Amino acid sequence: MIRINLLPYRKLRKTENVRRQISIFFGLLAIIIVGLFYYSVILANEMDELNTNLANLQSQLAIKKKLAQEVDEITKKLEDLKKKTEVITQLAALRKEPVKLMAAMTELVVPKQMWLTSLTSAEVKVDVIGVALDNRTVAEFMTKVEESPLFEDVKLISTQQTKVAENNLKTFTLTFNKTLAKAMAAASAPATGPAKGGKP
């Protein structure tokens, strides 16, 4: 009877299987390594692109911040120029004020019933001393001053009897404010509360 020894064949086959498994393992490992490397390259490219975009955005933001700062500076300069222009306009108006004040007083006096003996004008306040035929004339003059758009806060300080050329007349003292000068003083003073409305 012929007997064949299969042990070396089986051993060789087993060794071959081990080699094949090792080859498959290293092949898969190589594929994984290549895949990870390729993925890392993709991530690096994306990271570079994101960094580039971030740098561009930061550059644009810096430019916009600079433009915004320039706009703020221009706006501030325009506001300063506007204030200076308003002050110049107000000063020009105040320069002509004495002439206007005398003209206004001339128009406001009650004709043939009174005359002014003193007119004192300060920055805001005006003091007037005059002589009238009676209290009714004084009241009429006060009403005309109150109704004038140039003046406000009219107050009667005093009245007293006086004799002029043997005639019994009334000497009176009034005080009131100039609307334009008061508005300028209020605008230049620091705000301490709600402003009081003036005459239209």
C-alpha cells in the first residue's frame, strides 16, 4: 500500500496563507496611509485657502475701518464748520442789533402819548425808562413790546407820578430780553435741563 505524506504540503499551504494575510494587511495599511496622507493634503489646502480668505477679510476690514474713521473725521469737521458758520451769522446779526433795537423802539412807542428817556442794552437784557401820559399808555406800550417777535419776558419794574411842565405824567421803568441774544446765550451755555420755549 502506497502512503503519501501530506504534512509538508499542508505546512507549506499554511505558510502561504500566513504570507497572503500579511500581504493583505500591509496592503490595506498602505492604502490607509495613502488615504490619510491624501486627506491631510486636502485639509492642508483647505486650511491654506481659509487662512488666505481670513487674511483678505482682515485686510478689507482694516480698509473699511480706516474709511469709517475718515468719514467720522470729515463729519466732525463739517459739524465744526457748521457751528462756526452759525456763530458768524449770529455775530453778523448782533452787529446790526443796536440799529434794529432803536428802530424797533421807535415803532413801538405810543405816538404823542409817551417818549423814552433812557435805553440800556446789555447782551440779553434791555432796560427802558420813559415818560407816559398815564398808566394806560404804559400798558399799551408793554403790550406792543410783548407782541414783538424781537423781545420777550417784559416786566414792569416801577411807575411813579412825575410833573413835566406842570403836567402830571407817569415815569416808568421796563425790562425785557432780546429773543435772538437770549437764544444765542442758551445755545452757548451747557444744557442743564429742558429749554423753555420762546416766542415764535
